[in-house]
Amino acid sequence: MSVLVALSAVMAQAAGRQEASEVCTSMSFDSDRNYCISAISKYDYFDQGAINLCLGMSFDSGKKECISNIGNKTYDPYELTNCEKNDFDSSKNQCLKGAGRPIQGHVGCLNNQDIIFQLQILEGMVYRGENGRA
């Protein structure tokens, strides 16, 4: 059971334009939605946790800036928790802009390699009987 949970966590970390577009559809005005969709088209990868933080922004202006800040970046959970603690959209965006690591190269291949590596680790743990830790 814990292997399945770990596998789900590996797969849930990566998100694409479709998931990021939820931020755009939550906006009130067509002009903001169009700007947001245009910004999303510039990137191939969006961290699901960062998308959730963008969705929680109070204002559409904060959401637009957020999408531009998180595109093609990956974040550790502690970074997102730290950014989420800020009270204002502008502070959250400043935090997101400075946190995370850019994804380099062909995004699809890199994500697949990361997932394969993590699955190999899980496989080794299962093989060694460390199912409770996997």
C-alpha cells in the first residue's frame, strides 16, 4: 500500500498546461484570462503545488503574476509552505519568484527521467523488503 502512495506522489508532482489553465479559468475578466493563457503557453511544466498556491491568490493580478513565476520551475514542499505563509499576493509571488529551481532542457524527458529514477528507488526498497519505508 505504501508503495502505491509513493508512486502516486511521484506522479502528482508534475503538472502541465491543462492543470495550470485552472488558474486562468478562475479569473473574472476575459482580458485577464487571455493574458494568463498566453503566459501558460510559454512553459511546458508547472509544479502542482505551485499551481495550488496560485489558485489560492486573492486577486487576478496576483494569479497572473504567479503563473509567470512558476512556469518551468520545480519546488520542494517546504518552499511552497514558506511562500504560502505570506499574507499578500505580492509577497507570495516574490517568494515564488526567488524559490524553486528552473527545469532545464527538454521538460518532458527530464520529468520522465526523474520519475524513472524514483521508481527504481521504490523497486529496490520493495525488493529488499522495505515496504513500510517505500
